Amino acid sequence: MRGIAKHFGSVQALRGADFSCAPGEIHALLGENGAGKSTLMQVLFGLVKRDAGTIELAGWPAVIDSPVDAMAAGIGMVHQHFTQVARMSVAENVALGGPGLRFDRGAAAELVRRVGRETGLALDPDTRAGDLPVGLRQRLEIVKALARDARVLILDEPTAALTPQEVNDLFAALGRLRSSGAAIVLITHKLREVLVLADRVTVLRRGAMVVTGEAGRFGAAELARAMIGDAAAPADLAEALEVATLDAPDVGARPAGPALEVRELRVRRPGTRRFAVEGVSLTVAAGEIVGIAAVEGNGQRELMRAVAGLLPHDGSVVVGCDGTVGFVSEDRHGEGLILDLTLSENLALGAAHGLWLDRRRFEHAAALATEEYGIHAGDATQPVRQLSGGNQQKVVLAREIARRPVLLVAENPTRGLDVHAMAEVHARLRAAARRDELGVLVYSTDLDEVLALADRVGVMVGGRWSWVPETSWTREAVGAMMLGAA
């Protein structure tokens, strides 16, 4: 890809960007949110039409005007957000959009099994996609691309929703694909993944390539500085590297007073009579961040949504003071934002009382988002659909904190964010907790993030809650608790 340019309205997303990936190579594509990483790969996959530039495959000019063109050329893309039909089976989802007009169930099931054997990404062909945990739904996205014989595989933040073991399984599968000669593009914000897995790395900043080369030539500090810019303040770089290495913060004395008290909470899985949460009791103090560590499907989401008032429950949930709860969903497209509304309109959500908009609160939220959270947008009238994933997440977080709740419930609050944006979100959460005495209940699929961010950590196994002792504050010890081995 040479000289790729693209603008959305007044926003210049790509400014003559260059990129290449060789067969048998894992190439990491880095950059801050809004740097143009996803847009560049969407151009390659035919989702976005470029304004200028050329694309070559195997040394020949390529015409890619749609995903159909891309798939025909052997390019597959795994998106951050799943493109699946929940009520269909794994095999049906894999066959969807494939050649032919008739669905051969047996052939589709065998295709799923074959891809699983070759890559280690095994799935039950007959399971409904909607019944899979998030980690396996991510696996389904990869299998869909490989089932179409993709030789260039683009993965956009593929580990954002995976457990540590699932990340290891994915890395092993990518290693096998690399050995088979596939060209793999890994869009990620996790520097550890780059240093462990990638053969080459390219950094985009403000829509242009600023660094490219063999991954072994670079350290974490050099990559972080390339992403942020040479003029970045040392504090900004330190924040970015803190998230990259995930050192636990010095939280000092814990404030007193409850933001949340939960007693003997029981929550059924939606649509079933089975309990996902079994007799959980916990407290979150005002100004405290409590993290949840859990393997997918152990009741953590049902717990958080019951606390946020989104699921019925038995037992007691008491939120201190005025009972106001902010909620940051991991599904920002489906639950956190209305994508066709503008930036300003999304910031106003929740600021209205009855039919009237609280203009003062709205203006405060807008100022907080654009100035303090560094949201990159052309102007307040830009649809949030056109913002990068990281900037969309900043809109959600800024809006919820601006409401000044007593408690903030946050699911994967930094999912899909780059290193610098993660540091900003962590800093905002800590500042809101300490300054405003905001209680925070947070769950992340990234165990390292939970340990770095939280003052206390609870583990959920089989719907039951256990506090992590201070003597066990290590990744290995908490991981063992998550598996029920401690």
C-alpha cells in the first residue's frame, strides 16, 4: 500500500500512508486511537474507498472496491465487533456469504472442523453463535476468515476480549498460520504483544507512517514515543509505559464510606431459570476501585448488570447517597452510543430530565469530553460512527463520569484503546475516584489491567465471589483462583 489518503468530512484520516506485509510474517500496526490504523486496513479490505494511493498484491496492482473483491483476492479481516447472526449455528455463520445459493450443513460443519484441526481454533459446528462466550465468538470470527482461504489475515484488536489462556491459544494459532505462509496484520495497542509475537512493526501517527522495521529493533519506550510523538511530555510517556508494563499503582489509604453494598445477590442467566450469580456479597467504598477477575461465563457480567439495575435479582443492592449509577458497557456500539447521532447529541444522552435538556450539564459534559479527554473529531456535529473506537469509548466514559454518579460500573473500559488512551482512561478513573469519591466496580478480560487499576480484587468462579488476599496479589495466584485451583 503506497500513498493511501482518506478523509471523512473535515477529518483527514490518512495522509499518504504506506504499509507492506510479507508472506510468513506477523506485522504489528500500532498508533494512537484516531491515528488511522483501522481505516488503513478497512481500505485494504474494501470497506472504505481511498481518495488516493495504490494497492499491490504479490507485486501486481489490485482493484479492491468492496469486501467481495478483497475476499476474492484472499484477504480476510477480523473486526473488533462481531459480524455474526446470533441465532445461527457456528457452521451457518461460517457458510454465510460464501459461494453458492444452497447451504450444505455437512460440508459447512466439516469445513469448521478442518480449520480447527489445521489452526487449533476448534469450535462445535452445531452450537449457536449467541450461546458462545465472548472468547469463542472471537474465535468464530477468525475461523470465518480462514474458511474463505484468506492468505492475508487482518486482525483488529483480536485479544481485547480474550482471557490469558485464550490469548496464548490465539498466539499459537497465529504462529501456525505464519509457518504456513500467511501474511498476518495485527492491529493492537498492547506493546507486550508486539514484542512477543510480531516480526515487523509499523507505527502510524496522524494518518501517516512514522516508523517501520523489524520488531526486535524496538523497545517499549521507543514504540510508545513513536505513537505519541517526540514532543510528548515525559509524564505522558510514563503513563503510556505504565499501562504497557502494568505496574500496580500506589493507591495510598482507602477512603471510608460505602458507595455500594451487595448482600446475598442471586441473578438468573437471561432467558433461563439457572442462576449465574449465587449469593454474592461485597462492598465498594466511596473513592475505591474494585476489580473483578474471572474467566468468561462465571457470572461477572450478570453481577455488574444487576448492580447497574439492568437485570432483575434476589438479594440486596444498595447504592450510597442518591443512588446514581453510571454504566460503561463493553458493547459501545450496541449499548453505549447511538452511532447515527452526532458527538454532541451522544454526550447529551442522560442529561435530559423529562422533555427538557439540562443545558448546563450537557455543556459541562461536552467540554469535559473534548478538552479533558482529548476526543479527536472534526466538530461536535460529526456522527460518532465516524470516530475511531478509542474516541467513541472516550465519549461514553466522559458522559458517564460527567453525570457525577455515586458508583460507576465499567465493563472492559479500555477495550480497543491504544496505550496512551488506556493511560488516559485509567488516570480519569483514578482521578474521579479520589477527587469525587466515586466508587468504581470494573471488570476487564485483561487480568493485568485489573491488577494495575484496582485497589481490591474479587474473583468469580461458578457465580460465587472470593476476595483476593493481599498476600496473593500476583498474576499467577489470581489466575489460579480464577481456575478454581486456589
